[in-house]
Amino acid sequence: MGIDHGHLQEYVLGPAARLLGIGDSPAARALLAGTVAVESAGGQWLHQKQGPAIGIFQMEPATHNDIWDNYIIHRPAAFGRIERRHPEAMHWDLRYAAIMARIHYLRVPEPLPLPSDVEGMGLYWKNHYNTLLGAGTVAKFAKAYRKYIKGG
């Protein structure tokens, strides 16, 4: 059993979008919720079983640092409301973890898939979050999305 989807939306994803000041897109919320579903079984895992990934989005510290060092630092006007933290903060600060995952997806020039397109979101996640060499698949994303987000 993972984090209640309504709570994830209300207390984590919505506030993270507001803190970023980038608008609260249904497509971004759906993709982020799907990322939580597939990466941490709906928010059950706060640290990768045998690896470095942290938090409900299972972001690696190297990715966290790359986002700060090569993206946020060059856009201080856009991200001046957030403060850099140690990657470990993604274990306990779900909003910070959501902000980092959202910024990770912001770096992708390709538009977000529609929130109703589960396979499209799975492909987007696979290509831009999990990576081509990662163990995840579009089918695993879709299965996790349907289980943790849709409740079936």
C-alpha cells in the first residue's frame, strides 16, 4: 500500500507546483504521480533496495546534483524560491523530492503526454527518467499507474 493518491495530489504535487511557480498542469501531475507509482510502488520505498536512489521518486543523488549544477544555477530568476538541499532531504521532504522530479522533467524539450495517455506517460518516463538502460518498462509503468493511481 502506497501513499493515498488524493493526499499525494493535495499535499505534495500541488504545493510543489505552486512553490515552483510554473503552473499546475494536469499532465505534469499525472506524470509525477505515475513516476511515484512505478519508482517506489506508490510511495512505499524511500530508498532503493540495492542502489543510491532516494525518496518516493527514487532520484539518484548524482541526478539531483546535476539538476542543480547544470540547470537551476543557470536560471536563478525561475527557481529563486527553492533552496538547494543535500540529496538526502528527498527521503523526508516529499515536496522537495517532487520539485526535483518536476525540474528533471522540465529539462526535457518534448511536450508532456496527455494525462489520459498512460502508455504515453510510460514511454516519456522510460525515455527521460528511467533511461534506456534502466530496468523499467512502459508496461511496468502502466501496471503501476493503474494499480496505485487508478486503484485497479
